[in-house]
Amino acid sequence: MMHEDIEEVLIAEEQLRAKVVELGEQITRDYQGKNLLLLGTLKGAVPFIADLARYIHLPLEIDYMAVASYGDATRSSGIVRIIKDLEGPINQKHVLIIEDIIDSGLTLHYLMDMLKRRNPLSLRICALLDKVRERDKQIALDYIGFSIPDRFVVGYGLDYAQRYRNLPYIGILKPSVYQETIDPRSEHRSPAEFQSRERVE
């Protein structure tokens, strides 16, 4: 059973639901009369953006991007290759990036720079989880669900080896579950993001 691999439930299902409602209400107030696009990053943000959109009581669009972060197996360089791009231009839209978790900040920093060059009307970030740690790049977060310790978390979209995304809560994974060769600071990257420098160059 998946639940047996969890050391501790960090954020319960009921807490997640209440926070999503709160964020939805805040975003509804802030984006009244604006052409809003929710931009989700695949795959981790899918449950969050799906729930959040139901509590934003405004006309809006939803689109997704999937990116691969160049680097070695345990460390992102922050240089992004687009795997799936947006379906259309954003120069007439207020873009709100929906992230599951902010960790090193490298990939998101690069993605923000890329999107700014497409001239959106505004560009802001809503993150469900803000991991408290020293970041490689500082990111200004406009909406934050929870600040969490620098632990190995899964659930509600977050995975380890593509598993545990369907847990309804955020839990700390038992150290015995993950491989010794994996740096816990890189646990939330998909297989597409684990590209060696040799393959990139």
C-alpha cells in the first residue's frame, strides 16, 4: 500500500482543500475584469490547477507547459528545454503560473524569463508549496499555499519515480523508499528532466 511508504502526513486532505478555496477566492478578487490564463506545469501541478480552477469564479483559460531541465542526474542547471509549449500567444493575457512546489527556483526563474519575452499583460506565480531552503535563484511568489521544511514530500501531484501523485495529502516519504543515489533535492523532476550533461552537449 502506498500509505505504508509515508513517514508522516505533512498536510492533510482537509487542509489542502481549505487552502485551495482560500487561494481561489483571493485570485477571483485580484483578477476581476482581466483576461486570465492559468498556466500549469506538467505533471505535478495537474491536481492543484484542476481543483483551484473550480474556485476561481471568473472566465479563464487553462494551458500547460512541460519542460526538461538540463543538468546531471541530481542537479538542475536551470536551462530549460520545452517539451510541450503553450497552444497560443499570451500577449493579450494575464498569465498566472500554477506550480506544485518551489524548490531550487532555477527552472522556474528561466521559465519566467522566457515567458516575459512573449509580452503577457502580467506574469505572476501561485505555488501550493514553498520549500524553505536556500535557493539558487530568488523567485517572487505572489500566492503561496504552505511553507514546508526541506523534506522529501509526495502526494497531490508530487511524485517519486512517477508514483504517489494520487495521494490525497502531502506526505513525507520514508527514507528507506528512495534510492541512495537520488538526491532528495531533485525528487520532483520527471524522467524527462533527468538528462545527463553528456546527452545535452
